Amino acid sequence: MNLPELENNLNILQSLPNKPTLSAEDLKEEFDKAPNIIKDYINNTLLQAIENLIQNSINSSKTSLENSLTSTSTTKGLTAAMGKKLNDEKQKNISYGTAIPTEGVNGDIYLQYFDEQEE
């Protein structure tokens, strides 16, 4: 979206005759027309367009949330509840050694290797 252009004619003073026939009050009004047109454009048109651009940018960058650990989405984030569940359910420990494991909890992984030099 492009910002709207100010297309009003602001050459108001140039269109006045060299020897104005207007009263002092009318002449003051003519001098104030262009700045008031600019002020109105900024306050009522340009600022609203900028606010709309910002809001659209914010809305388009929001991440959708998924309340499921089985989602296949690559663009949605986990809710806080699912993040907690994932943390609670993740594996607890990965350990290794040559002996048979004697401790641990369900979900732990133990890698047993054998030292071929031992006999």
C-alpha cells in the first residue's frame, strides 16, 4: 500500500491579483488556506494511512499458536501449555558406559559400549 499523495492545489496566493481587492479579513483567510489544507491532509489522511500500514504489518507478522504436540506445521508456535507438556515429557537423561545400568527412570537412554581391550 502506498501512502496517499496530497493533490490539492496549494498555489492559492499566486492566483490572487497583484493588487488584491479582498478585505483584510478575506486576505488573511486566503493566506491560511494552503497551511490548513496541509494540516488537514496530515491529520486526517496521512496519519491514518500510516497507522493502517503499521497495523497491517503487525497483523501479518503474528504467529499462530498450536495447542498440540502432534502438529506438522512449520509456521505455528506451541502454546505455553504445550511447551510445558513438552518439557515435562522430554527424555530425562542420556548416559553411557561399559557397565549395565543400575539406575534411571522411564524414558532415559543408556548407551552401553564394550571396551575390546578388557578381557
